[in-house]
Amino acid sequence: MNEGRPIEVLLVEDDQGDILLTKEAFDFNKVRNRLNVVNDGEQAMAYLRNQDGYTDAPRPDLILLDLNLPRMSGMEVLAEVKADVGLRTIPVVILTTSEAEEDILHSYRLHANAYVSKPVDFEQFIRVVRQIDDFFVTVVKLPTQGQRPDGRT
């Protein structure tokens, strides 16, 4: 369990409605967890690498990643994260509207930790986000904040 500190979550999402729903689900469920939001794939990589205005961005414990993003797709972000020795240990949950089998397979081939299709129903969407939050906060053991496999902090 990760009860000693808030969990840093990076939401990579360009749909403002989905951002609001996700914030609502996190706020209702676990106020201690911090939800940080970027709106496209390039911003996500800048955030993760502490570049371009994100020099003080906290290292996320979990990434919620949409596939359909402007400027750099979610698949491209996933591939870069999992290819980077300093980032690959961050769990990545694909949270997208796509239910295409090829997207699911491609995501897992790129080492996504989970693939979740966004429900269109408001209550179901809230429930799914809460379940993701609960799972990664209460069930999964995450690395200590700031520890990277390459020894950097």
C-alpha cells in the first residue's frame, strides 16, 4: 500500500469533458492523490522529462494515457516512455474510447500495464476511474517516489 504519501497521477487527455470527469472521480475518491493534466503527447513527454515549462513537475506514480491525442499520439508516448530507462517503471494505463483489437494488442506489445475503454455513461466512467485509482493506490506496490532504475532522482 501507498498510504504514506499522495500518489502523483499524470492524466494525458485532450477532451475537457473527460478531464473534468476524471478530476471529479479522483476528488470524490481520494483527495490525497494529485492529478496533473497535460493535453497532448508532446506536453506529456516534456512533463515526464522535466522540460519546456515542466522543470518542477513531480514524477508520476501512474500515467493515465489517452490514445487519440494531438501533436503526438498516445501510442507514440507509450513507446517513448517504455523505451526510456528512467521512465519505463511508471505504470501506464491506457484510458481511451478505442475498443479496436489492434489498439489493444499494440498497447500491450508496447508494454502498457492495462487497457481500459472509456465508458460513455457518466456513472460508469466515474466508477472505472475510481477503480483504477483504488487499484493503484491500495493494491499495487509502487516504487518509492523519486527513485528511478538508473539511479537518478
